[in-house]
Amino acid sequence: MRTRLLALDVDDAAHLQAAYQVARECELINDGTSDVTLESITAQLTGPVAMREAQELMFDGQTPVGLLGVENEVDGREMFIDVYALGPQRRELLDELLERGLAHARTAAAADVDAKVPDGADSLEMDAGFWQVTAATYTTDQEYADAIVAAGFTAVRTYWRMVLDLGGRPRIAPQAPDHATKRVVDGESDQRLLLRLRNESFADHFGETFERGFEDYLAQLLATEGCDPSRWWIAESDGQPVGLCILDDSKAEFGESYVRTLGVIPSARGRGIARWLLQCAASDAVVRGRAGLALTVDGRNTTGATRLYESVGFRTRQQLDLYCYPLV
């Protein structure tokens, strides 16, 4: 195989189509299924944190065989490298694209004179004080996992992609817990409240190393594939805002609604609000004619979310492993 490397031009429809082709085929081959769409890969490669100057396509003749996507969360000093490769020399392509992504990360880290690992800190714990690179792979894709480890990454977390089968579920709104209500986000004041609730709800979660600014948060949310602000909900208890639920249509092509964010602030947990919001999301999906409700959760979530999802009937469909490469 004689490959050629091109800078990915996100304004070129043919480039985005090639990126989609590589990502989808790679997932189908290595996991047996794929939820990649042209819209989802476009949102990833063009979003507010996409590092456009680092993204590349690899071709064998006229056939796309490799893709390097890079996202740069500058405030958190975190880069995410996403690599796809196909063909008999896949491992070589994975190694090359991973190294090219790491080179961009090293350049960014070297230019940041304020980055420093505090004495005694665990370099594998996500920290906004110094640069870290992350990459993820399906547990079923051993070849990519081997390439990630060979590049110097260490496994730090496992995430579950879960789905709730909605077949036979009635079109009935669930009963709310005592003194609980929900409403649709309306205007900038509510959008800012949504961010505050999100930050409070996820403050103790892995990877939450800094509080996102409002403008950045809203831009990322609006750039999400299938974004639908009419399904951004704020939950209240005794008239006080205590939780949020954000749904979108990123999985609509597969007959599913997607729970992008579900959270309840610590002081309001244990009242059944998260379960109720989840049931509201399922009811909304049924009304829209969806066959399933999907979400992603940290397998080591400390708030009991995984137990909640399983008790409602969610099953794990895929498992992804997250790897970290600290630049120290």
C-alpha cells in the first residue's frame, strides 16, 4: 500500500464524505455495528473545539483508508485524538496517525509555559493544570487498543453505551415525584441556569477539571448533531431548580432518541427526580415514534447512575475504553 496524506478540508464535501466512509466502515469491521452518520462526523470535525489544522485524511490511491480527528479543549488543557484506519496495513496507519496527533499535542504543551504537574499529583487523573491527551476505542477493537498502548497511553476509564427498548411502552406521561415539575429552557437566563445545574451535578465526575464558560458551553451544545433546544429541560423541586435533562436527535437515523445530559444536584438526590426525568425522556421518545432511548455513562460513575439505568431497563450495547497520555 502506498498512501498519501492530505490535510482535511472541512469546507470540502468530498473530504467529509471520505471521513464518514472511513469512520463508518472501521466501526462496522471492528465492532460489528456503527452509529456514525455523515452529520455526526461533520459535527465532530467542525465543532467549536475541533483542531482543524491537525485533522488529516489518508488515501490509498483514490480510496480513503485513514482519518485523524483532533479536538482541543484549551481551557482544560486536554486534547482528544480520534483515529480510524482500514486495510491490510491498518496497524501501521494507526501508529502513524496517532503519532501525528501526539505531535500536535506536544507542540501545544511546549508552548504553554504555565502548565505544571503539582507535586504529588497523579498524572493520569484529569487535571486542567497540565496537558493530557486522551483517546478511546471499543473494547472489541484490540488492534487499535494495542496501538494506543504502544504509543504510550494508559487505560483510565470504561464507558458504557446503553439503550432502553421502548417496544410496547404506552404513550403516557410518567407521574412526577411530590413537589417536582419540569419546564423547557427559555431564554439566556435559563441557558445560564442549565450550565450551573450541569456544573453542580457533574462536579465530582471524572474529567470535570474546570467550569466551562457560558459562551463556550452554549456554542458546543448548539453544534451537537441533532440539537433540539425544545427538549432542554430544567427540573424543579419545591420551586427550586435541581436538575436538567438534555435530549437530542443524534441517533434518530437509527430509530432512537439520545440523552445527552442527565443530572441532579447533590442536595436533591434520592428524591426520584433522575428516574422521573429518564422516564420523561422515554415517554418523549415514544411520542416521536422511536424504538429506543440511548445514552452513555461512565462505568465507574459514583452517583449510582449506572444502577439507575439498569433498574429502569437499560442494557449495555457497547463498551468503550478511555486512555490517557500525560504530557509532563
